[in-house]
Amino acid sequence: MLIPLTCRAVPSFARQLNMQCIACHTEYPLLNEFGRQFKLGGYTLGTGQDAIPLALMLQPSFTHTQAPQAGGAAPGFNDNNNPALTQASIFYAGRLFGPYAGKLFGESEAELANKFGLFLQVTYDGVGKAWTWDNTEFRYADTKTIGGKNVTYGLYLNNNPTLQDPWNSTPAWGYPFTSSHLAPTPAGSPLIANSVSQQVAGAGAYAMIANSLYVDLAGYRTLDQHTQRALGINPDGETQITGLAPYWRIAVVRPVGPGIWEAGAFGLAADTYPGRDQSAGKDRIVDIGLDSQYQESFKQSDVTVMFSWINEHQDWKASQTLGNTSNATDRLWTLKATVSYLFDKTYGLTGQYFMKDGDADPLLYSGSANGSPRSDGFVLQANYLPFNKDGGPKFWSRSNVKLSVQYTFYNRFDGAKANYDGAGANARDNNTLYLEAWIVF
């Protein structure tokens, strides 16, 4: 059981809508078309049960790596075969004022108040033994008819670039949705790919035009150290975004046969202080991503195909001066191709091929076998959702459980190949078996 950085499948949404989880998801947290519309609407649709929009989540798990990790997988854990309750989360998710807007403000004002929604996650990290704020977003959303076209638009505040995105092909909600924090992971990650999550605050605006064109503009900046510490985040050594880092997103949506196809682009450009050190000036990091998602439901089956590619240009004016990088500039890029299949809303299979590569930089990737960030492999996962159709037992209204077996297989890991002769670093020493129960109620 290991903690994911992200979760958005919460029973408080199901209770607000008075629907089962499958109204918005195939297998949570993967959204279907109705789920995307619910998110675009600011989490406010529905009147549902007369209850405060609270939900809880537990993720017990077990991690086994092909080779033991000397010194232990983390402080207080064994070098292999580690059970853990790595994450417990509390959510306030749905309409900002729950079902009480009319009582608080009167019926006429309630119409406006019910256009504000909130997704707030507070998490106990069982590996780090600390409480932190997790993915958090505040929204205002409404719909208008402009030029004969229906437009859903909104404003938001959040703490993770791409958190607001309605597709699962961008980083914040991308697959794997959960993975072990007690297993080695490749070095190097684009800034936009959860590298600054919970460290930043951003504000933006979005619009979905005629359910065919989505546009989103925002700006992000790193929170000050005192605020981060108060929220449970340790800012020591983090990459600090200075000024306002613009984020942009555009996507087109088209029906293709019986399914829905999305293709888009997104990006983030930031001036940064490496390790919050301002003595040598600023670095410049520019991320540009392309993504696509196709989803189709037929008979008893749901199929989702996702693709994501991110290219990052890194200008190390400050980092090279500080001795953090060997090169003045570097390039890093990542690719993910994922297929998810769910049968009878109960039995799921997901497979992903991933690759990460870029310029060799011995100082930047000091733990790499040859200074290279090259890593690639597969993530295979089988899921069983016993309550997905019926919403859990009667005493556990709208609750759900996902039991998963996940295996991550590496062809390369931080430049190291998969060697069978035992010579040098072996990428497959990092292969990981991960068992998890994802329990939401």
C-alpha cells in the first residue's frame, strides 16, 4: 500500500449527485465524459444527499522489489517486502457550501453560491510520518450561450499545474494513478510533471466551447517557505519559481465512431532559483507537452487509450555556476502510452509503456550509471472493483474499493541496461511488484 500524489474519485461527489461512482468514472480515478463535464462544472452539479461533502481514503499496500535496497527502502522500513499504510486522506469535495447554501444565504443568493466548488485533500504520509495538504482546487463555474454555442467557463485557484485538466492524459491525473513510494524511481522529471505540486499556488481561467474546444490560461508561483511549512511541505532544496510562470492549455474534442477523441497541447515556462538559492541568478525551464485520449464504451466494456509527450528545455545559467550541472543547457523528454480496459465495470487491465531520455549530464544525474536520464519500461496492472456497480454495502453509502496488482518492469533505469551477467548496474533490480487496496468512503 503506497501513497499516490493524486486522487479525485471521492464518494462525496457520488453522494452529491446521488449516483454511483460509475456515473463519472470507468475505474476511478479515470473519468468518463460525464465525469469530465462534472469537473468542468466546478464539482457543483447535483443536489444529492443532505450531508457535508466529506470523504475519506485509505491505501494499504505491499511493495516487493527484485533486489533488496541496502539500508532499507525508507527510514523505519525493511530493505524489501514492505507492508505499509502509506496514505490516509480526508477530502472536502463538492459544492463549497454543501447542501446548505439556501439556509446560509437565502434561496435567491444560493443560485450564485452553488456555482462555487472545492476539491480539498489533506493527507497523512505514513512514510514521512507527517500531515500535509495535498491536491487542492477552488473553482467558480457557469455556462452561457454565446453566438449560438454552449460555453462552460470557470475560474480556479489550485496548487498543481494540470490539476484542473479534465483528461487523464496530462501529468496531475495521469497513469499510474498510484505507485509505490518504497521503490526506486528514475531520476529527472519535467517541472510540469508533479515536480512542484503542493509547493505552488496558481490562478487561471478556462472555457469549453461547444464541447469541442478547450482553452486554459493560468500563472503559478512558489509559495513562501513559512506558508509551505505551515501546510506540511518541506521547502528545503526545492526548485523555486520566481515571478509568475505562465501555464497554457488547448485541446480539441471530436466524436470518432462510437467514442470520443481528444488531442491537445500544454506548457509551462518558469524562471527558477535552484534549491531556492538566489546567489547565482536564475535558471529558465520551458515545458511543452502534447497529449491525446480516446475513450469508448460498448456493451460491457470500457476502453481508454492515452498518450503524452513532454519536452523540457533547461537553461542552467544559475545551476551551472553553482556546480549543480555539467552543461549550460540540457534537454529532457518523457513519453507515456497507456491502454486501459474495464469489463463489466468490475475487472480492469491497464498497460503502459514509458520512456524518459535527454542529454547526458554527470552532475545533474550524479546517481546515473553514465550521467544519462535514460529510463524505459512497462507498467502492467490488474484491478478488481467489487462495489463499482452497486456503490458498496448499505451501511457504507456510495463507497468503493479497488484491489490492484501492479508490476513495473524496467528495460533501462537511469542509463543502466538490464544485464543478465551481473556486470555493473542492472536496471531490473528495480522491477517492482506493488499490491494495493484503494478504499474510499
